[in-house]
Amino acid sequence: MEQEEGWDNEVDMLQNEVLYIPASTN
């Protein structure tokens, strides 16, 4: 369960970055 939570955090950070990159370039 601990590993799953860690993955969720990484996915959240990655998604945030992916959403930030296009928003910044736009």
C-alpha cells in the first residue's frame, strides 16, 4: 500500500508538470 501511495504521488507530480508545461508555453 505504501508503494501504491508513492506511485500516486509521482503520477500526480507528473500530471501537474505535463499540465504546467503546455500552460506555460501557451
